[in-house]
Amino acid sequence: MEEQFPLRVELIERIDWFISLRWLAVVGTLLTIVVVNFYLPGLLLQGPLIAVTTAIALYNFLFLLYARRLRAHGPTAMRLRQSTVFVYVQIALDLIALTTLLHFAGGVENPFALFFVFHMIIASILLSPAASFLVAVLASSLFAAMALLEYRGLVPHYNLVGLVNPDLYHHGTYVGASVLVMTTTLFLVVYMTSSISARLRARTDELLEVSRSHEAKSRELAELNTKLQKLDAARTQFMVTVTHELRAPVSTIYSCLDLVLGGFASREKEQQILERAQQRTTELLDLVKDLLELTGARQAEVQVEEAETIQLADVLRNVEELMRVEAENKDLFLSVDIVPDMPLVRAKPDHIKAIWTNLISNAIKYTEAGGIVVASLTHNPDYAVGTVRDTGIGIAADDLSKIFEEFYRTANARAICPQGTGVGLAIVKRMIENYGGKIWVESEPARGSKFIFMLPRARP
């Protein structure tokens, strides 16, 4: 809001200052009346002057109340417009009040007519140059009207007896010269003050823009620093986890080989020890394979030109053929349900194959014999939707938020299958998100799990 209405926001901030100046003017006017009456009795008409000054004080009090209301509601667009009109009203009333005071205190003969200059300065500070010149037009018109009406005798003239020549207001040359001088002075003051104010505002705007730019850059640097810290912490955690996962199989393999090569195992035990080493080597190779896939998934988002327009259903049918033997060996019922007219998606076939393989393999692994695993495909106006559900062990509520974290495995999963890296679902999640999709899980312990993922439809 402040960037859109900088001048009007400045109005709200300066209105209190303007009202405070008016209180000073009221006090100063009253003191002047008292002092002049004390030293020059009868020179001024105290009644009308005090009445006008009282009127100024009254409307200034109303202005004070209205200013508090504006300030309480903040710089909304409507309040900013109201503030602009508010300043116009204040200046107009002040000029009328000042003209009235001059009329009752000698008219064009009164040297305090130059007080119009103060309002020109104030208007130039608070308003735009165009508005300031309009104020100068109003002030000049009021002064000229007062002088002309007194000159023509249409309104009474109150002389400053004993101070100036009482017949000056009757001299057309003097009156004309006074109006000309006043008008010229007011317009020159507005021109000079507006020029200075415009330069100051421009400089202020430049400083504000530089300040905003620096603040934006500081926020960007802070955000980048936070991201770097998170990346560094994630990298450290990743290295610690990987080291831990690698240490166990390597230590087992080393111990097995040390037993055989050191002659500490009998002939009968050597075969068993070597088979154990082979098993741990296979687990190690699986871990390395998963780490390589995870590293690929952690890279920058896949560029559109690197992807292909493919059919998820075709990839699912191929994965089904590969997984069917594994399901039958475990006495599971594996089925695939694909709705007609499936939309195409943009992705790499290998990535989609890895997604289906991971999800279906996990479903088979954690479903007991006699259970059911179903992979299905459907779609909505924006996404192709894949689902893999099973009747397996399920996932506890506390584990649902962590299931896609790297190297995370639930306690019941480890109990059923001690071997496993816990990175498969993390790989799936990263691949899907790289293509602008999302994945989530719905599950309850002992009641199976349902993994749902969505990939954007390929656009023509």
C-alpha cells in the first residue's frame, strides 16, 4: 500500500503536524490581540477577531478527532483518499479564516497578509505541485476579493487607526499593486517550495527503493543461507546413515573371509560361512544400487525435454509380468485394474518402471500368503492417478509421516524382512515430485496399505 500511494501516506503522517501548527496559530493570534489591545487600545476589533479565532480552534478540535479516526484505520486506499480531501478542506478553511481575520484587522493595509505565504509552504509540502498551485489560486482570489469588495465599499473596511494611512484601501493603484504583489509572491513561493519538495520526495523514493532492494536481497541471502544449512545438515545425516548401512554388511563379509582365510573354520563350516558372505554381498550390492538411484532422484528436477510422452498403463502391464512370478511364489493374488482411455504423461519410462516396481514389490513383500495386491490406474481432468493397495501388515499412524524418509523402515517391516535399505519409497517420492506429481499413503496396522500417486497429464 505504501509503495502505491507514497504521497498520500505522507499526508496521514503530516496531518497531526498540520493540526499542531494550527493550535500554535490560535494561541499566537490570541496573544497578538491581547498585546495590541494593551499597547494600542481601540486599534483592533477584539470581538470579531476573537470569534474567528475561536471558530478556528473549534474546527481544529474536530479535525483532531477525525485525524485520530483516520490513523486508527491504517493506510487503506479509501483512508488515503479521505486524507487527501481532509487536507484540502483544512487549507481551504484556514485561507477563509485568515482572509476574515485580515478583513477585521485592516484588510490590505495589514502587513500580516503575508501569512498567506505559510499556507503556500504547507500546501507545497503536503500536496502535489498541481494541487499547490490551485491553493495559490484560491488564496490569491480570496485576498483579491477582500481587497476589491472593500475598495468598492461593498463590505465595510476596518482601519488600523494611527498605524497606517486610513485611506489606502480607497486608492486603486495601491490595492491593485497589493493584489499583484500578493499573487506573485504566493505563486513564486509555491513554485520554489514545490520544486524543492519534489526533489526531496524523489530522493526519498530513491532511498526507499534502495532500502527495499537491500532488504529483499538480505531476505534472499538469509533464505539461501537457511537452505544451505539444511542441505549441509541433510548431507551430513545422509553420509552418517550411508556409512552405518554400509558398515554392517562389509564387517560381516570381512569377518566371514577372515574366518575362512585364517583357517579358523572347519571344512564343514566353510561353505556355510561363504554362503553367508555371499548373502551379505548381495545385500551390499542392493544397497549400492538403491543409493545410486537415490542419488539420481536427488538431482535437479528432470527437464521437460529429457522426458517422453508415455502411457502409464503399458509400463504397469510390463511390471505386472515381472512381479507375477514373485506374487505366485508367495501365494498372493496380484491383479491390475486400468480404466479405458488413460491419458499420456511426460516422464522417463525407466523412472515410471521404478515407481511401479518399488510400490508393487513392497506390497508383495509385506503381505502374508493368501493376501491380495491390486495395482490400478484411473484419471481426472488434470492428473493420471495410480494406486497400489494390499492386505498386508499396514503402517502405524506414527510412521505414516516418516514412511517416505530416506533409510526409514517401520518396526513391523524390519520384523518381517530384516534385509532392506529403506530408500525405495524415498526414491519413488522424489521421482514423482520431479515430474510435478505427488504421492501419499493411507494405512492402518493389520488392515493393509494403499499408496496413491498422481502425475500431470501430458499437454498437447
